[in-house]
Amino acid sequence: MSVLTFQVESLLEDAVRKEGVDDFHGSTGTGFLEPLGVLCAAYDAAPLSEVGRWILRAGLVHSLRMRLRVHEWVRRHPEVLDERVEDPVVVVGMMRSGTTLVQRLLAADPALCAAAGWEVLEAAPPLDADPADPAARIERGLAREAQTREHAPELFAIHPMHALEAEEEIVFLSDAFLSHVPESGAHVPDYRSWLDTQDLAPAYDHLHLVLQLLQWQKRLRGEPATRWVLKTPAHLGYLDTLRARFPGLHLVHLHRDPQETIPSGASLNTVLHRMHSDDVDPGRVGRDWLERMGWTHDRALDARLRWVEDPTAPRVTDVAFREVVADPWPQVARVYADLGAELTDEAESSMRAWLDRRPPDPRRPAYGPEDFGLSRERIAERFARENPFCQY
């Protein structure tokens, strides 16, 4: 049996055949082809299982299909480009630092909005669908959630993705083939090292375009197209790029002790790697994750320190994980005060209602740093740099 390979031309052909259009780049250019090529070469060299190759290849085709749909809808409706995505609230922090809680809490305010899980899965409607009617996409999102619960319970326990809850937008960055998503699920050292030298502006341009398309669809549905609440831990490594694309952003920066966040992230990545490979070394995954988070943390601190000296820099609200978990309301009030916005009775009531009905966190597996080739001393050494913005 021949080994399934990652050939760029074959991927492009599959996406075109499935969507019936062939414009992948619209006004954004063909820059996605280089990162796609680097990623394909890295996947071909990775120790993937046959199932893993099928899953990852299908994911690349899906990303290409979404690009085709996005640009075709913009071609049909150029008014999408008139949508103004202004002053988003962007929640950042290392994985397992409370970013999901804070994003979903803020997104419960009717004056704010976020991409739901079903929108992240399929931001652009099928080209023969009514863009004002998302029912079929919502149904597919719910089906995906159910499948993950049933067939990947360990993954769902660590990182549950609910079709009807606010979700992070890293998928839109990965659709530009410039993101940390590939290394979280496969051993791709060449892509990882190449990515560290790249300007991620094209990925953030694509993110902005997708948000414009989602906002346009909200207007068609009669929903308020309001201020966005975004959330992706990976933004930490690219704060200046994020700022350049969204100059009016307000940053909400969550902080938690790396002794707690690093093993959790390594656990998630190990599960993802095992979905795609029969040969996974949790120690290597853990060490790679420690270095990636250290790299990300250092870059975030560098950017934040530059911003202190810049009177035009975005406003930042620093929040400690332990404080928002103990009592979220003083922290929410601080965010709104820093935004210069009113925390209305309606907003707080809606947030409290969300807390009452929020999906319970599934029981997570027990683990420690030693399960991933790490130690408390090694984590402490990598994060020895002082964080002047928040104490854990």
C-alpha cells in the first residue's frame, strides 16, 4: 500500500474539486503557498501513522476549502470588505490560564460578540447556501462536538470545544498555514524552526478578513455586529503583529504559574500527537512545549515592556488566574473600567446566567511534569525571568 503524501498540488486540486471554484487568495496574494509547502514537507518527514496522515491531510484540504469559500463570498459581496472590525478585546495568556473562562464570560455581554465553535469550524458558508441561514453549519458543529466526545474523550476532557460556546480563533491563523497548530499535533521540527523566522502578518490579515465575513453574516441574520472578544494563547508571541492589524485593541492578559500550565499543555499536545502517530515520546513533547511557551512568554514580555514606553500602545488589563477563579466580578469590573465602558445590569445578568448554565469541565487525567520529561526545577529555570506585570 502506498503511503499517503502531502503534495501541494494534490491538496489544491482536491479543494478545488470539492468547492467548484479556484481562487484561493483573492486580494491577499499567493503568500500562503510557501508556508503550505514548508508544512507539507514537514508532515511528509514526520513519523505519522496512516490514520494520522489521513486526518492531517484532510485538515489541510479543509483549510484550503475555507480559503476558497471566503474569497468567493467576498467576490460575490465586496461589501464584506467595508465591515469595520474595530477595537477588539483580546484575551491572551498561556494555555490553562483562564483565557476560555474570561472570553466566554465577556462574550455573554450582549454588547460584545465572539465566534462560536460552529463558526470556527465553518466560518464561510457553502457556496450554494444562504449565508443568512447557518442552521446546517450549526448542525454540523454539534455533530462534530458529539463525535469528539465519543471518539476522543481524552482530548475533549482536556480541551472541550462546544459548538454553541465562544471559541478561540487560532483556526483562522492556521488556515494561512502560519500558526503553532501543526507542532501541537505532530513532530515537525523543520516547520517549527522555520516558523520562528517568519512574519505572521499574512495570517493576521486572513484572521481580519474572516472576522469581516463573520460580521457581515451576523448583519444578514439581524444580529448586532458589535465589538469582538477574541482569544488565542498563541497571540502572546505576536503581540506587535496583533497590534498592527488591530491597532485599537484592548488586551486582557491572564497570568498563572507555569508549574501548573506547562504540564497541562504538554498533556494536551501528547494526546494530539497520539491521534496522529503510533510513535510518541511524551518527554520530547513536554520539552518542546516548555521551549515553545518560554519563547512565547519572552516575546510577550518584550512587547509589553516596549509598550510601557509607548504612549500610543494599547491598554492592557492584567488578571491573575487565581483571582478570576476565586471571584470573577472584581476582575470583570476592572476590564470594563479599563475599557472605559459600563458594566450594565443587563451585561452582568447575562454573564451570571452563563455561569449558571456553563458546560461543566470534564474530568481531566492526572499528570505531573515528570510524565513529560520535565521537573519543577526545569520549569522554574525556563521561567526565571521576572514578570513585572503580574504575580502568580
